[in-house]
Amino acid sequence: MKKLTQLCLLLLCVVSFVVQATATLVPPFTASPGITPPTVNSVPVGMKVATTGNIPFNFGTAKSPHKNTGTVTETVYEDTAHHDYLFFVFQIVVTGGTLGDIDRLTIGDWDNSVYIDATQYAPGADKKALGVDRNGLGTVGINWVPLLTKGQTSAFVILYTHSTKFEAGSIGLIDTGSSPSLPGYVALPAPEPTALPLVLAAFPVWLCRRRLQSREDCLVDHL
């Protein structure tokens, strides 16, 4: 019975360690104003694993000069040089209307435990984003000030994660109004470690100690 009690205490200690080690979540990412880390010189090299392609958008009142048309693209890459972590690349092209503009792109729904770091690459005259923010409720936003207007293409905005899996998400575009929800992608949180591997690893240590203790008891009896 004493041995069983010691084993149960050991298992409880291991489980407690695992819970404590995984209970802390990464706080919501904030990088506005300004994108951090510093801008890069090209879109990072990685293996493309998914893309929305050029999704057309067309929203606003037809008779209004504020009607927005254009395309938005999201592409997911796998960084094969760094643990197969995923990064997500966004770009907007505004093709009309006369006073149409885009000031914000939103992506949801992100789990708050997913670590995100942002950067951007603006080749030629592509318009850089002002910043990236996160509201802690599942939405990550990319902001442009001045706004993206007709004939302009945004910089490639890149969201790095420590995730290796992703799922379907949704993209929204905002000016004086909001676009219908468009298909996109978000990262899935990394799986938390379980207690079982640690328990299995600790069991031989406990068993060895019990055997050594038994041998010592045996020697004492003979003495």
C-alpha cells in the first residue's frame, strides 16, 4: 500500500507540472503604430501550402463614388527551415471606384494562444501598412493610413506564427462600409503536451528507487 501511495504522489506531481507549464497563454499581439520587426527585403521563402487566389471584392452603393472593387489574396507558407512553422501573406489590389478606398483588412478567428509576429515587404510603389493590431477576441487587423485608393496595390503583409496547422478563416475589408465575409485562413494553436509521456518517463526512475530501497531493507534484515 505504501508503494502504491508513493506512485500516486509521483503521478500527481508530474500532472501538476504539466498543467503549470502549459497554463500561461501568449498575450495578444500588438504592433500599431508601426510594423515590427523591421521590414524585409522580399517575401520570405517557404513552401506554399494553401492560397485563396485573387478573391474579387465589390461592395458599396453602386451609384456612389465610394464603391470599392478589386482583389484580395491570402497565401499560407510553411517555413521548412524553422520547424515547419506557418506564415500568412496578404495583399490587396484596389481597382475602383472614383473615391473608393480601403483602410483596414481583418482576419478571424484566431485563437488567442497563437503567437503572431508581423512584417511587410513593399516592392516598387506598393503601399505599406501603418500597423497591425489584435483585439484579443479573435480578430487581427491590418491598417493603412493614408488609405488604399483606386489603382494602388498594398505591400505584402506577413504574419509569422509558431503553428504548424491551419484552418478556414474569414477576411473582411473596411472603408466607409464593410465588405461581405471573404474566405481566408488562420493558424491553429499548437497542441499542448500531455502528462502521459512524462508519467511513462518517470515510472522507471520510481521503480529503480523502489528496487534499491528493497535491497537495502534486505541487507538490514540480514545484519
